[in-house]
Amino acid sequence: MSRQIETFLEMMSVERGASFNTLDAYRRDLDDLDGFLSRRGTGAANASAADLSAYMRALADCGLAPRTQARRLSCLRQFYGFVYAEGWRQDDPTSRLDSPRLGRVLPKVLSEDDVEALLAAARALEAPRGTMMTALLELLYATGLRVSELVGLPYAAVARDPDMMVVRGKGDKERLVPLSDPARRAVKDWIAVRAGLLGKKPSRWLFPAHGKSGHLSRSAFAKHLLRVGMTAGIDPRRLSPHVLRHAFATHLLAHGADLRVVQELLGHADIATTEIYTHVLDEPKTRLVQQHHPLAGLLKPKG
């Protein structure tokens, strides 16, 4: 079984350009499945559709969120589809599995006032942390980068103060992202501070750190962000690096940006992923109608 998993993960990496985090998640999912099935006296290599149905029921019984269940099922379908295509099995046991029912979960979004308060709190911090956090937040809000793309930005991407920045995203795909004037100023300020911190020790990363990767980690940035958010008076439950990506997209659309352009800026392969932000904008209107329309009781969807 381990050989099949390793071969599958190698295929995902080489042929589909899966990131390290995706591969790590798939490995954990398949190891979890194998552990469950071994307690049933079988293994993932020989699992039947009934075995996999039992596994999915166990995930639901443990209180796993429907979206997490769906992600696990997606992993299983890709794995068994690969195993079947390679001829290691004569059937695909996931072909008859039902997907969990998903409600529409809208992304958390900060208001424009929240973002301004967050930036003001970062600017008020002493250097070098304040300079670094200002650059990180200005870049994130100006570009909508994924947090992994942000912390892993190479210094060369901004060294010449460009109007447009090349970002390497999921699947090793590159996209061009424009930089706002505030973001460019914040980055220039950080580069000056960064040079003093590095001294004669060069680093290829815009936000260098002492860890294994050589750059600021996602978890370290998230911790810094929560501290800045608390100073800005923002509830920590409403704040994460990804929330600023959501804010970037939602605020652009609210000010009339084209959905296709926002899709390209975010690096979404499917426009349906970007369309969720239009629902964020529609929700207040829907709530307003349901609260104040004289026929609101008739307009509400049946439960």
C-alpha cells in the first residue's frame, strides 16, 4: 500500500504540480484511511465500496465538517482513480460514493474601515517589526496573494520597484499582479530596513527568517497579524491572512471590478471559485429585503 501511495503522490507532484502542502494533506488523508481500514481487518489497497462508505460515515460521526469530508473524498477519488488507471485494481470503489451535502459558506471579509485600522496599527509599531508588517499587509491587501505566495516572495520580484509583480502560484503557474503606490512605498521602506538587518548576509527572500525555509513562515505571519489586529480592535475570530485575500477580492468587486479580472488576479483556475465573492456582496441586500419587505415572510426560502 505504501508503494501505491508514494507512486500516487509522485504523480501528483510531477504531472499535476501539486504543492508540498497538498501532498502532505493527501498523505495524511490516505494514512488515516489505511489506519481505519486496518482496524476492520483490511487495507486501502483492497478496500470495497462498503469499506469506504463506512469510513466516510465515521468521519461524519466524528463531527468533521462537510467541507473537510468532501476534501477527504476528493483525495480518495483521485487516489483510487489513479490505482484503477494503473491496473492495480479492476474497479474504482469510490465510483458509487455520495458526496457530503455542502451548505454555501461565505468567506469572512473585513470592511474597508477594518483594513484601514489594521494598516494604521501596523504603521504605529516600532521598526523593524512595524515596517515589515506594514509591507506585508499593504502587499496582501493590494494583490490578494495567498499567504504562502506572500511570505515566499523572492526579493528579486520587487527589487527594481516594479509596477507589476510576477507571482508563482499553485501548480507552479505564474501570473502578473499590479502593485499599488502604497504597497510599493511600504516595500521600499522595508527593503531599506531589511538591508540593515541582513548586513553582509544575503537572502533571496523578501521576508527572510532563520527557519528551514529561509523565509517568514505562514504561522509566524498569522501570529503577527493577530497581534496587530488586537491593537486595531478587530476580533481575532474575524481575522486571518486569508481574510485579507477575501477583502481584496470583495472590495474590488464592490467598486465595479470585472469578475474575470479578479479571477486572474487571484489565480483561480475556475471562475466559480471567484463568484463566491459576489454572494458576499449580495448577502446584505438579501438580509435587508427579508427584514423590511412587507412580504418578507413569503420571500424567505423554505427550510
